[in-house]
Amino acid sequence: MRDIDASFIKDNKWISVLTADRKIRLYDTRGTNRRPAKDIILPVTEKCLMTKMLVSPCENYYYVSNDIGEIFKCDSRADWKYVCKYKGITTSITDISASRKTLIASSLDSYIYLFNEEEGKISKKFYMNKPVHSLFAVYDDEK
């Protein structure tokens, strides 16, 4: 099993780890146990490898992507069912980020995609000369 992405959650008391085989493992940082406190199998496409994970600021939603261009929004409060599937990318996702109501994704086809976060549809895409492997979204609170 290969760990792909990780994030601190719940005031740094937990670590959330995405594995390549569709699992999210939750580790309690306060304990001495090395085993995950919870193992969740995501209800997403089975015949692919997961590539990235993004935890929403409210920590209720997890955005996970795979190597065939799918991005899923999963609700951690509702048995980890996915509530939205973002379509339109055909190659492996290299990174995902979010800003207000926009989800941003980059892929191996050298495009950066902007999605309407609620509808799951591409609103814009930008071609870069080379694949982008890291995204960081910043937005202005005054607008």
C-alpha cells in the first residue's frame, strides 16, 4: 500500500492519509498507536490509482482525484459518499486546490482547470507549456 497525500485535521490532533488504493486512513496524533484509528474505503472508481487529496477548511468535505482524470467531492459526515464528480479532465491529476466557490486542478496534459465547485463543470481552462505539479489558491476577502 502506498501513501499518496496527507493533511492535518481537527486542530492538528488527527492526520488524514490518502492511499493509492482508494483508502483514507485517519491517525490520532495524541496516542502512541501506529495503526490507523479509522480506515475508510472511498466509493470511487475501482480500477485506478488515487493521486491527490484536499480537505475543505470546514473539514466536512474531502476532494480526491485519480490517475484517469476524475475528481470526487466526498462528505465525511455522510458515510464518505461522494456528493459531486468533477468531469472533463482526461489525464492524471497532479494537484488540486480550492478558492471560494472554485475548484482548481492541474493535470499531466499541461492544463489548469477551473471548476464551478457546486456544479462540477469546467468554467475555464488554461494551457501551460509544461505540466503543473503544485497549485496554491489565494483569494481576496474584500470582494
